Amino acid sequence: MKHSSQTEVMPALPMRGLVIFPGMVLHFDVGRDKSVHALKTAAAGNRKIFLVAQRDSSVSDPLFDEIYKIGVIAEIRQILRTPDNTTRVLVEGLTKARVLAFRETEPFIECEVAPVESRLTTVPADEATALLRVLTDVFREYSSLAPKMPPELYESIITEKNLMNLFDKIVFNIYLKVEDKQRLLETGSLKRRIEALIAILENEADVMELEMDIHERVRDALDKNQREYYLREQMRVLSKQLGQGDDLIEEADEYIEEIESLAFEPEIEEKLIREAERLLKLSVHSQEAGVVRTYLDTVLDMPWKNLTKDKTDIVKAEAQLNRDHYGLKKVKERILELFAVRALNPDIRGQIICLVGPPGVGKTSVGKSIAKSLGRKYARISLGGVRDEAEIRGHRKTYIGSMPGRIVSAFKQAKSMNPLILLDEIDKLGSDYKGDPSSALLEVLDVEQNSKFIDHYLEIPLDLSRALFVTTANTIDTIPSPLLDRMEVIELGSYTREEKFNIARKHLVPKQLKKHGEKASMLKIRDSAIYAVIDFYTREAGVRKLEQRIAAICRKAAKKFVAGEKSVSVTSQNLKDFLGVKKHTPDILSKQDEVGVVNGLAWTSVGGVLMPLEVAVMEGTGKIEITGSLGEVMTESSRLAVSLVRVLAPRYGINPDFYKDKDLHIHAPEGAVPKDGPSAGIAMVSALVSALSGIAVRRDVAMTGEVTLHGKVLPIGGLKEKTMAAYKAGIKTVVIPPENEPDIEELDDVVRNNLKFIIADDITKVLSTALVKTNIAPYEKPPATLETELLPLSEIKDKGNSAVKID
């Protein structure tokens, strides 16, 4: 195509749902004021108007970019005014033209257009004959499927021998989409136009053939439904004559109608309809009819079509999590990552989270917060003590009293097919002769399988993949490995003293005040009182007991309010009046540096504790006594420590033969509390060196770390809890392994700011930090030389064969 050098300015009329071609005579109704004005202006002038299709026919006042750029210059033949006040116009297309510029004028659109000359309007004879035959055959096939057209028109098209005339007759007289007609109008080459028209007609023929197949299937289904309706009516008449009434028939009809409205897959719908039709063969009061009703009610009560839309606003989600929980930075970060992924890919499936931590740290409430932040329904399943597989998969409906499993019940409770389901206490599942529920959960928590989960009661595939499963556990040790492999474990550590204080101040105190009908102006619990409750009345990893103690304070205060007092203030001084004597004593440092006593650090289920290790040296025959409920690993660490001290003996003035003529007693106080683990290794070595050399250990130094036989210090766990215990006890310096140095960034600010951390990769650095060198008072004069005393540990090991005999 090429543009003519001649341009014209004329009124433009955007057409909705219509495309005109050159040589085409068309009449249509005009209703928009702008279009009517454009027609009148053109009719008053040279009767030429530019007709162009608009892209969206639903737009009443299209913008310039909502109008196609290729249209037709047409001549107005006639304008009529109908009785209903509508303008009807008859036009003839003259020339194809392109818009060069639109000009908004009142009260109509005016545009500058240039005629478009078509190129390649001729086709070689052989090719024209082939295209003519193909187009005629395609049109014949299209006509056999399309609504009937006048026979004379059909014959005129079929007998046409001119390719261009055939194109015009087809395009002018059949219905095509606006987009297709516009594409044909814009195509310049006659050959390309013919090929495009052939493709359009073939596609339309395929679509109409599919439509006919669909209509045929629908008609068959209607015939079947009508036949069933007549049969049911006959059964209704027979039932009346037999005196059985209409109850069962009406009930069955209601069930069938509801089943069909849910649009199940054909095999499922057929199965459920068969169940409903069984009611027609049963007595109203029979037990079997009751079983069928219960089954159908259970199936139809499921929220098959109910889905909630996820909220993916990560800022609001973070605000919600911060409102509900204090601390838990890692947990919140992982949850926000989940939100971010869902924002990018809403259809993601298979994210199963396992929250592991001690009791009372907020695992269950975190699950609730995730559901609230996502905007999902929430259902909780308690798995503690569940021993029967049928609790998960349901019972066969053939048994009396059978019911669906807890998974199905959770979906019914949530009234949604994509809820958040919290599987609580998954580590406390049991098993017996009735089956293993953890094995049943393998399918529930496997995204590759749970899209077709079968409950034994429903016997219908249930799609669990759209649900978000969150599990909780106190330990992963009792969770079977295949089940654990399906979950992403997020650990919730015990709360530190500062975290407990903030949780109590921001959450627990307001909650208990509201619960007990009290106001903050009536009952004032000072910060010192909250710290005292944490330190002296609770010892736990979470805050459950702390909440109970705050509730006890509120109850005591309520008694005072009823007695006539207007306000109550709770401080650390009068806390005894509310909670009684102190239940726990804090870890207290020794008043002076001592020989053979080292401050170790331990992690327990209730948090970190200061664990002094004591060593006593006595005359004897080389016996080693270990007390304090030490576990097997800790006992092995003590033997390793003795061997390492024999290597270190020359450097610290220790008699190399101490293992022959001295008895050693290693003790960890609080003997009723079991203790185990390798992290007390460097503390044991330090206590032994101190006791054997007579060098005192600094009372303000604590340490944690595993030690090897060559004196290397290995990493440990629970640094956050251990360092908080050291801070609370008044420790100033903590010795830690080098691999734990990155963990310092995760410690509370108050801990980082008040403790000095010594990074020790070798036992010699531990000892140089912990021992008070000025207090040297060895039990016996060591035979080692000054050179031996000053050798580094590595050289002592190298010369050990000549300096110390090691059996």
C-alpha cells in the first residue's frame, strides 16, 4: 500500500461493531450526538464522510487512540429520521484511506485523511484459479454450518469467477468479527487478503462445528434428564398409591439437584446420584436410609467451591506479625519470604512449615497470625496422642458410627478449600495395632500426592494442595524421617529475659487486665515487678507461666478493688504480697576468684543457665570421680579433659604424674538436674588446670565450647540463651569458639553492649583469659624448665615424647 499525495479534511464517524469496505453499500442507525452532527455536516457539504471502526464497541466516547487508523471514505446517499427519533443513514464506500491527524472540533470529530492505493491487485492466472477454487470450497463448507442464507445469494457467490468480486461478495454478506474485517481492510495485496479470508473462514467453520457438537451433547443430556423426570413422576404416583408418601422422593430429588449444582466430575456425580437414588428403594425409617443421608449431608456440606483470596501486602503482613508477637526475627523473616513468593506466584503450592520450639514460645499463635495476615480461614488439628490412622483418613462408611477424618473435618470447620491448617503437636503422634497416623500424614503433606487425597469415608478425591499446612512440635527427634523430610523446619528458641519483659509489658499485662475487668489506671505493674516475676517466680523457655503469674497478680488486685481500694501498684518490693516467697533463686557469682571453680554455660529447655564446674584434687592413686547427673557425652568430655591436661601439665606447673598419685573429683552442682553435651569441654579443662596448678579462675569469666584432644575449640549451640544467662548473672567476659562469632550479631543489644566476647580457637587462649596468673601456687614444684613453661601448645605436643610420658 502507498499513500496518495492528496489529503482531505472531513468529518469522521467512529463505528461500533461495523467495518465498511470500498464499493460496499451499507445502512446503519446512528445514535450518538457527535455522530449525528458529523453526518449532518457532511451532508451539508460534499456528502463525504470518513467511516472508521473503533477498537472497543462498548466505549461511548472513544479517544483517538481507541480508533483504528485505516478506514473508508464514504458517500452519504440518504439520511432518514425514524419515528423513534433515531437517525438512519445509507452510505456507499468509495476509497480506503488512512488517518493522518485527528482534530477535535465541536460538536464532532474531524480528521485529515489520505487515500491508500492498493498494490498487487492482480494475481497470476494459475494462482488466481487455485485461490478461487480454495475460497469457494471453504465458503461452501462454512455455508453448510452457518445459518441459512438466501439461495440466490449463495448461488451468486458460488458461481462467481472473478477473484476480487468473490472476495467482496463474501466479505459484504457474512458475519465476521470486527478485528477480522479490519485486518482484511488493512491488507493491501489481493493475494494476502484472499489467504487471510480463507484462514478466517476455516477457523470459523471449526468453531461452528465444535458449537454444534456441544449443542448435540447438551440436547442429549436434556433428553436424559427429561426421561429421568418422567420416571420419577411415575414413581411418585406409584408411591402415593402404595401409601409411602412423597418424603423420600422429594428428599432424593433435593439431593440430586444439589449434587448437580456443584458440577462434580462425571464419575463422582454419577456415584453421588446413585447414593441419592438408593433412598428411593429404602424405607423412610430404615437404618440404611439414615446412613445414606448422613453420608450425602457430609459430602454436600464440604466447601467445594469456596476459596478465599490471599492478601499479599507484605507491609501489612509485617505489621500484623509485629502486633501479635515480639521478637522472633528469624521466624517473621521466613514468613514474610513466604508472603513475597505468593505475591509473585499466587499458584505456588507445597510450602509446608514446621515450627519447632519449647512450650510456650508462641508456635500456635504464630500459625494464627499467618492465617490472619494472609486473609485465610484457620483450622487447628491437635495431633497429641492420636494413635489411630482413621483419625486422619476417616472410617469406612459401612461401619456404624463412622465419620470422616480430621483433615476433612478441618476443611468443613474452615468453610474454605484453601484454609491454613495447623497440625499441632505433630511430634506426639502415636501408633498401635490400628495403624500409624504419621504414615497417613505422608500423603497429606506431600504436594505431589495430596491433590487427590482420598478420605475413607468420603471416597471422593479431595484437593489438599491449595491449603497451607503449618505444623508445630517441641522436638524433631520423635518425628519420623520421611515425614520430617516433607517439611521446612523453623526453630523458635527460648525467649531471653528482655524479650519476656517486652512480651509481658506489651501483650500479657494488657490481655490479663482486660480479662479481669481492670484498667491500667487501677492496677499499675511496675517494670521492676515484671523483671522480678521473670527472675524469681518463673523458669521457662516461653511465657506461659509468666502469664499465669500476671493473672495471679490481677486476681489479688481484684480482691483489693472489691474491698474498696481505688488503685494498686505492684513493685519488686511488695511483689511478695501478691505471689508469695520467691520460687527460684538467680545464678550468683562467687564473691572472689576461686581455685578449681569455673563458670560454664548450659542450655536447657527453659533457657540458658550458669553452670559452675568444680574440681577437687586429693591424694590418692589416680582415680577420677564424676558426679552431678552428667550424661554419657559429658562424662567422655571429662576423660578427654584429663588427658589434655596431662599434655598441658608442664606449661602450668602441674606435676606430670598427677594422674598416678592424685584423685580427681569433677562435680556439676544441682545434681538432681540431668546434664549432657560436649559444650562444657573447655570449662572442664580450665577447672582441672586451675585445681592442679593452684591458679585461681576469674569469677567474672564464663565459657562454652567443645574441646578436642589437641586443644582445638569447636562450636556449640544455644549461644543466645547462654549469653543472656551470663549477662543476668553479672558475668563480664564470655569465651566462645571462633565458629560462633557470627552468632554475636543475633544477640540482644543489651547482651552485646555489656559482655566482652573472647574468640578462642585454642585451649591456651581460653586458659590465658580465665586464669589469674598472679595467684600461682602449685601443689608441687614442677620439674619443667622455663623454656618448657613458655612453649606454645603446638610445640608442647611436638616435644611431648621427651617431656611428658603419655600412656
